[in-house]
Amino acid sequence: MGEADNGLPVPALDPHAGKRRKRPDIIADSIRDRLMAAGLAPGKRVPAEWLSPEHLGVSRGTLREALKILEFQGLIASKTGPGGGSFVASIDPDNAIRILDNLFLFEPPSIADIYAIRKLVEPELAATAATDSLSEEAFRTLQATIRLYEVEPSSSEDEYRQRLAELDFHAELARNSSNRLLGFVAIFLLSLLRDMTVCREIYQLSNPQLREVGLHYQVRLLRAIKRGDAEAARQIMHDHMTEAEAYMLKSAATRQRPKAEDS
């Protein structure tokens, strides 16, 4: 990493990028690096001199483009009027996940790809929950999520909502993880599953036994977490993910078979 004329760090160009990065992108990265180095918290005003064209050694047009990039990335928010200026913004995790979802919008990963990662991530989430001793509030929230599908569904719509509630259990476990990165990855994978057309079709299939299987695993998991048994929690979640993967892959193959036969 080199330095610009103003003394700010300039990220090294990627030799594999294929083309030279534009000046606004480089300046945006330099401003971002300075925000990180200064440790400015969300809501704090960015010192005006940091965003001065003269200080940065760029034109006003280049600076405007750099600030637009940072606003699009959710790192800076601009306010006008008295007390206005540029402020450090707090990135909403849901918005970040939606952006990542869009990355795979036209070329979604396969069910097998997603579960290959879920089988690594979710058992560690479960073990972490047991090791760190979830708060009583978090534990009650997980129990409440299970109660949403304890009752026999009265319609196909109820059964579909219960399938989504089962995914909510995993999302809630991830949100309460002390390992934020692990939790974020788990929630992102769940979001991909929810968005995939084939998965939504599978979730709408009537399968009362599946609800019982999910309850079986999750009740056992909560017991292991409650007693602080990390290894048991890890194994229960691994078995759950393995069985869930097998069911999803089998269901997806069954739904594709008629199309293959028609052709």
C-alpha cells in the first residue's frame, strides 16, 4: 500500500483486476481507511477537513463521486441544514445480506453448495451457544420459535409457515451467537435458501413427518445448550444438517424428474 500526496494510504492496485481502478474508488477507500484508523463510531461527524478536496488533493467532482460510493456502501450518511455534514453510518445487517443475495440473484448456488457450508457453520454455532451459555432471554426466544410449530398444522399454509419458523430457529440461534461473523454467515445461507425458487417449492410440500424430525433435533439441541454440552450440541446440529440436506436434495431431484422425462 502506497501513499497519496496528502499522506493518506492508497490501496495497492489489484494486478489481476484487468483494468486500473478509478480515482473516486481509490479516494473512497482512503477515506474509509482513515475512518477505521480513527475509530469513529456510527453517528459521529466526519471532520470536514478530512473531506476537503484540497486536503485530499482531488477535484470537487472526484470527491463527490467518492462520497457517493461511501454512501452507497452504507459507510457515510449526509445531512443538510443546520448541524449537517457527513456522519459515520451504521450498516444494517439485513441490508448487507440483501446486497449479498443480489450477488447470486442470476446465478444462485446449488442446494448442495449451501449445505456444504451449513454443515460446517451451524454445528459450530450450536457448540458456541453451549459454551457461552445463552442468556435466558435468548433461550426463551428459541423456545418460543419452536412453539410456533409444535401444534399440528390445520392447512397447507400453516405447514408452510411452520417450515419457515424452523428456519427462524436457526436464524435466532445465529443472531445470538457471540461469534458475529459465524452468525452472519449462517443468516446469509438461510437467506439464500429462502430466496431460491426450488427451496420455496420444497417448503410448500406437505410432509408432517418433517416437522416431527425438526422438533426432535431442536428440542435435543436446546437441552444440550442448556446443560452446556458443546460437543453434544455440535453433533446434534451436524446430524440435523446432514438429514436436512438429504431431504432437500432428494426433494429437488424428484421435482426435476418429470421435466427431464418430458424432454
